[in-house]
Amino acid sequence: MTKKERFQFVIDYFKKHMPVAETELLYQSPYELLVAVILSAQCTDKRVNLITTEFFRSYPTVDRLAEASVEEVFAHIKSCSYPNNKAKHLCGMAHMLVTDFGGEVPESMDDLQKLPGVGRKTANVIASVVFDKPAMAVDTHVFRVSARIGLSTRSKTPYETEKQLVKYFPEEIIPLAHHWLILHGRYTCLARKPKCGECGLTSVCKHYQQTVLKTS
């Protein structure tokens, strides 16, 4: 099977079995999604949603957040991973949005990555979800699933995986494909014990063919 054929099988499968795929982070504005994605680094969406429910009552706008101290923000997010760094990032991000971008979340990848706490993955999420751009955010789920299935090969970094996925997924479905891979990794292709018996991709999955079948 060629790589192009493998991608097409995956696309056809998810179009049929997961026609609607969206972020599980709760948000109502680009500002709220940006906060949630910064908090989500090495933290579950479920935990982030618990935190942001209260957080946005205290800081409903970026202007309100820009007025807060790091200590005040820390008190609201201390139950997530790395709260000290994230509190600093959130305050720095809010200040920069207000002073440099008129309080609006920028659209370009370069501008997004200028914000404290925003790396390439976070910028891709915002570009994809908010602005519907063909940006592929590669988190741990996407990195793992892509390698296991064989959508990415010999990839050692998220950026290498991103380049391969963007090359083979049609541009118009990249935002959707991003969520396909995340949700598949979150609920089926688990890190320690993938649920191969429940997966409809085993016939094209390199991990299944080379590992599971050979040891069964």
C-alpha cells in the first residue's frame, strides 16, 4: 500500500465514522480558546474545562486578564500542570494582546508565536480552530497515531510529522483531520494499550500489521 492510499483509507474511514470532530475544550471566543490551549499543555481537556469555567467568570476579557497579577492568576489555575509557568504565560500573553494587537487574537502564525506561552502547536490550534486555516497542530496524540498508522514515517519531531500530514491531507480537510487524529488517539489508539480490537484502521495500520499480528 502506498502512502497516498493509506491516507485515502484513513480519510474515508473518518468521514464515515467521525464526520463531526471538534475540540473538546470549552470556549466562546478566540481569547477563551487561547487561554484554554495554553492551559492544556500536558493537562487533560477535562481538567482545563473545570478550571476555565471559573477562570472566565473572573477574567471574561483579555483586558481584565491583563490587569491581573501572576499570583492572582496562579490561584485560579493551580490545579493544572505547571501552574507557575502558565500563570506567567497567561499574564504575559494578555499584556501583549492588549499592547501590541489591540486586544484581538492575531491571525498569522508568526504573530501568534510572539505571544508568551504560544509555541507552534498552540499557534496551529488557534489558526485551525478559530480561523479555519489548513494548519496541523501536532500534540502527543497526533504524533503517536500518525506514526503508528504509518501516516508519518521516520519522524523524530512534531514539526516533521506536521510537514508530512500537511503534504498528504487535502488542504480543505486539514482542520478536521487534526481533530480526527486527536480524538482517535484519546479514545482508541491509547498510548500504553491501544484498543486495536475496536479500531477500524487495522487493515492499513503499520503498528497493527507489524506488531500485533506478528505477536498473536
